[in-house]
Amino acid sequence: MMKRKIVHKGMVLFMLVSAFTMQAQMDTVFWFVAPDVTSGHGPDSTIGFMITTTYAADVTISQPANPSFAPIVVSLPANTVYWVALNSRYKQVENQPPNTVLNYGILIRSTSKVTIYYEKQGTNNAAIFNLKGQNALGTDFVIPMQSAWDYYNPFYNPPTKRGFDIVATEDNTTVTITPSQDVVGHLAGTSFNITLNKGQTFSVVRDPVNASTGFLEGTVVHADKPVAITLFDDSQHFAGGYDLTGDQIFPVPKTGKEYIGVIGNLQSRDEHIMITATEDGTQVTVNGIPAGVTLNKGQTYDTKDFSLNNLYCHIQTNKPVYAYHLSGNGKELTASILPPVDRCTGSSKVGFTRSQLEVDSVRFFANILVQSIPEGGDTAFRFYVNGKLQQGLIKASDFYPVGEDWKAARIDLTSIVKPNDVCVVENDIAYFHLGIFNASKNVAEAGYFSDLNPIELQAYIAGIYDTNLAVVCTGTPMTLIAVAPNAKEFQWSPSTYLDNPNIATPVATFNKNDSIQYRVIAKVCAEYDTAYVTVKTVLSVAEPEGSNVYACYGDPVPPFVVSNYAAGATLTWYADAQLTTRVAVRQEDSYSSGDTALGVYHYWVTQMYDTHCISPPHHFILTISKPLNQNAGTAIGASICSHETIDLFSTLVNYDTGGYWIDTMRTGRLTGSIFRPAGLKGGTYRFAYTFPWLGCRVDTVITTVVTDTIPPEIACVPEVRKKGGSLGTSYVVDTYEFNPLYVRDNCQYKLINTLTNDTSLLGATINDGDVIMWVAVDSGLNVSSCGTRFVLETIEIPNTISPNGDGYNDFFDISFDASYPDAVLEIYDRWGKKIYISTPGYTEKWYGTVNGRLVPVDTYQYIVRDGNKVIRKGFISVVY
């Protein structure tokens, strides 16, 4: 029976939603090499990657060894399923020909953890390959292929193949392959080496390709750097059907000694779990019954009879093995690598999407393995589906005990999980493995998506990675650190000196000399691991104390003396005249340097018990100077304005140079000898002038600088009257209205108005009744203020005249402010012709005449100008 699949809708999605720390094969880095599948088995397929996000992620797909492959970059929001089609690039993706170093390795990087699988879709020969991230990478592999079903079909061109593909993750990777059967280019049992750079690939294919017997299980692969391997059976034959099967495998260190397989629905229940040994002397037990075989490395045992009378197969071995499950539905085949259950593996939450395989897609099951189920039956056994507790659907009674630590169930989710819907299964009290089985008349798919990382516990002190012995000083808090990925419980013992023994990072503070070994136990799932750290404490000592030493040139130089020398401690002295390195000179409680030359010398001393607890160093300074004759001079003082600066040397007379200034009042405004009082209040400030040499006579003088105090209230014009507009509401300032400087005792202050925040009102608009405040400002400080009120007078402008000599409205007149002495009045007729212009200052009235004759009844425009500036304009009507 040919496998039929709906293109693009045939998706098996596995999505982890964040919970606890154990994850369902989610990762940020994935390496993969796609198998070459015959195009003769139906038309060319759709190939690509299905990516599922839990958090927003930027995903990049590249081929590091193939510069012609343009990287694919997608930005995905959280909780998204995204299909990356590679149809047009299949010649750069499928790994062929065999026995050739190729450049088809695929590297996928994501900015957050995602789930990815590779899918070959199509009307025939479809399959999925789950990418296992870091779990897939390793250096030692034993190929776990099946030997139960034939794979060769002579009708397909090109021929079908069986084999595995290797991709390197680093440059200069040497891979040694020892095939268990003849492969293209190499004989069985004869090891050969290949060298791959990062992203390069190599395909190992059974030879001859038309061989119906002889399988590659037991082939040994060793690499000196991490690689990833994909195994495949192209068009595998069963009961008249031909189907592609395979999976990405994990390396030998990820294998285990216990596996559980849940039966599918293959015709005649002809299911197989192929057990491939990774070590010699491997014994196998199936469902508690010894298989009666002993396998050496690379040999395979087929548990084909387990499915006839059981719903599950429990496999236990004395040494690590691979378990490769061949299953299916009817005549349609599928296969997957089973996860080991003897180590702390599993997940707390697994997400997936049920594929719409075809119209008659009617079977959908979840195979669930749980390591520990609490007592209490259904009430305590909590599984959630899409956030909803499903104790009626997934019940404790559905699970069959498998061995001592596990229970297994096959849960029918056909009516709960609809095709193309995302489903999240979660257990908040136990880790579990979840595999899906999705089937229809012509299609079957299955696979497990489980975390494989075992517990790995380390213990050390923060900053100290010697777990056998760490020496710390008393009185100094230290943090003990236990590192165990996925651990849920920690217990430190004894609890002496610890602030909290039940966390991963307790803080210990020792108050006496002691030696203690701490034991930490970490629990992951039902598995525990133990680590130890030994702590030896040494009594801490304080920083030594003592005084600096000063001496005059030619006089005896007194020694340095430590005043708090701790009995039993070792003092170590260091010297360095240039402040660059410290050189140990001797060990004693006092120290004479032997220095005699003029200069300043620096020494340090530490105290120490044992060889670990060294005190902070104390810094001694030795100053050898000569008698001084320098004169600091006589202070005469000075007075300045607060916005000025002064060189303090101007406040002295008869002084010698070479001294330095001290800001005795700590004003923060002294730089060298320059004093800048800006921002300080007016007052008297004192400064000392002295000389740097200590140990001999020093001359010092105190000088003073007086800065001006706040001036009295400045005086403003209380009221200013201005001509306003026709309504008398506003006035635009066109001249300076106030003196911008205020002088007191030769100190000038800016006068800032509150309207423009400047020294001028020029251009400002003032409303009738506005009060403008003026502020005397010095160096940003407001020191005095006053206000001026503006009153705007209305200008009366008529809009009609009747020059008929009756004494009423016989003329047109506008009153102007004296600030416009050169203003003129212009009259224009309706055609824009100027018919009248007054003399400057507009001292006469207009009686509606031009050249002594009355103008006709009409409306005329008037404009009042002061030079080129238009002061007023409008319209005037003439009637009789």
C-alpha cells in the first residue's frame, strides 16, 4: 500500500510551553543532515522544517560549508508554528552522492528555545525526523538500524537506499567509521577515516543498493569532535507497502539501560524494538523475562514477539543500549528512537499539533510514560490538556505498571485533539515522556519528544572551584553553590553556619577556626546525586594600623610601627617608591626603611594567619624634607563681586612661590589659586597658603575674600501707559523698556524680565493690565526684583464720515501716540489709486476732498504708515 499524505497539512508539531526546567527537546542550536530519498517513489516531495516557538525568536537556517546557500532568517512571535519550505533547494539539502564529502550540513540557530523537526511530505514515502538539538551531538555512536523489513524495490529509479548521514560541527573533524556490512566504497569490518570541516557531510549507504539482506545496524562511528547522525530506510517494504522511516539519533553517552515501548496498530501486530548493544557482554530482559542472549558491541536483538500479547514492551539491560521502535498502522510503517527511562529524563509539559493526514484521519493516540505516580488515585494524578485538568480523560487507572518505577498508557485523544489544532499536555507533579501515534488508512506517524539530560551535580564555593578543599577566612560571608540542571530539591548537611540549608546557594559565615565537610544532595525526578565540599576556616586579621613618618633631611629617620600587631600573625612589608609594584622586603613588627634622601616614600604592611587570610594592606608614607625658608607672605585680602573670579595670590604680598592653596571652608570653588564664587552666597571666605614639605618648619598664612551681599530692592517704573489697538487689548514692544544692567558697589547685575526671560521686552506682546516683573540676577541667583504695570489706551477710529457741512462727522481723524511722530495717513479709492496723503505726524484732518473737491459716495481704504511699517489700516465710508 502506498502512503498518501496531504502536502503541507501533514504536520506533526511538538511545542514546549515553559514549565519547570525540563524541556521536550527544545534548544537554541540544531545540527542536521537530510537523507537523500528516491524521487522515483511518487512525485518530488515537499521538504522543510516545522518550527514551534514558546517565546519570540529570531531563527536563522544556514549551511556553514556551502556559501551558495543563502541563509533563511525568520522572526517569529511567541507560541507560533512556522513552516520553512526547502522545495526549491532540495539539491542543496538532500545528502548525496554517498562516499563523498559534501557541504549540505544544516545549522539552525534561534535566539530562544524552539522545537524543530524535518519533514518529507508528499503523496508517497513521507516521514518526519525530530531534531534533538544538543542531545544529538556526540563523538561516539553505534548505529541502531532495523533488520526486520526489506527496503529494496526494483521498480524505483533512482534506487532506494538504506544508510546514515553524518554532519560535522567543527573544522578538522576526523571521523572513523567501521561498517558492519559492505557500504559504497568500503568493505564490512574495515575501518576508514574521513575529515570534515564545519557543516560538511558524508553519507554511508549499504552496498550493493539492491541487497535485500545485510543491514547496517552495529556500525561504529567515532569522531574526535562532536557530530550529528541521521539514519534512514528509504521505501521500506512491509505487506505490499513502501514507506520512508528514520530518525536523528543521540550518541552513546545518552543511551540507557531501560526502555518502554507502547504498541502501535501495525497489521498482525508485527512490531519490533531493535536493541543494539554499545558494550560487550550486554544481557537483555524483556517484560521481566531474560531473552537468553548476550550481545557484544554492535550486535542487535529483535524483541519481535513482545507485541503479540502485550500493550507495551519493558526492556532492561545490564549495559547501555539503543532501542529503535518499528511500528505503524495497518500496512503503513513508522519508526523512532525510544528515550531511555533509567536516568532522570522526561518533561513537565509537551506541546504538539495533530496532523491532518488525509480525509479519513481517524486515529490519534498519546503514548505516555510516567516515572512516578503519587498515591491517591485519580485525585492526585493530574494531567492537563490545553490548560484544563483532564482527570476523566487521563486517569491513573489507565496506566499499567511497567517495572518498579514506571507506568505506561495509551490515551485516545481522537475526539479531544482536532486536526491542525495545537495541544499541550502537562503534569504539574511528575515528569513524563510523551509520544504521539497519528494514523489513517494510508498514513502512520509516531515519535517521542523527550529531554534526555541526566542529573549532574557539582558543589563549590563562589569564586573557588576546588571541590576537595576551600580555605576561607572567618567573618567573611561565602556562598556555597550546588549546580544540578533540572533539580527541584537541595539539602546541605550539616547546617552549621548556613543561613538556609534547603536551597542551591546557601550563605555560610564562620566565626571561629574550623574544618567542615558539607554534603549536598540534589533531587531531579526520583533520582538523587551527592557532592561534597570541604571548608577550612582561618582566623581573619584586621588591617594593620600605624602613623606616617616625617623626618628632616640629615636627621635620623624613625621606623614605622604597627600599633595593632596580632600575636601569632605574620607581618609582611612591601616597598615601592614609584607606586607601580609592591616588593616584599621583610617580615617583622616594625620597619626602618633606611631611606635618607629627600623625597616621599610609600610602604605597605599586611598581617596574615596561616597562608590564606591576608589582611587589607595599610599604607605608610615616609616624607624626608629639608628645613624650609619659604615665606608664605602677608595677607591683604580682597573684595569681589560674586560673578567674578580672583587669583588668591593677589590677596598676598611678600610671598615665596612653590606653596599650595587649601580651601579651608570647602567651598568647592577653588582650582589651584583661582577662586570662583559664582553660586555662593555673599560673605567672607578664608583660604590658607602653605608649603608641601612635612617634618620641618612650615609657614602658612590665612587670607580672606569678601564677596558682595544681596543688593536692596531695585526700583521699577510702577506704571507705563501705551496706545493699544482699536480695542485697546494688546501692545507689541518695539523698543527697549528698561535698563538691562543694575550696578551696586561696582558689581553689575543683569535685569531679567519674566515675560521674555531676557534683558529686553523687544518683540513681546503685552496685554492691558499685565505686570512685568524684573529680577536682578547674579550668576544664576535671583537677588532682587520689582514690577511694572502696563495700561493700554484705546485708539478711536471712525468708520463713516459725511462731509456735508452740518457739523456732524464732517471729517476723518485718528489720534496717534507721540511714539509715531512721522506717521502719515493715506487714502485709496476702490481701484487702489492713492487719492490723499497727509503731512508727517498727521496734524490735519481729512474732509473727504481731493484737490478741494468732494469725493463721490463710496467706500475707501485708509492706511497709516510710520516709514515702511503699517500701523493701522481699514475702510472708511463717505456719505452725504
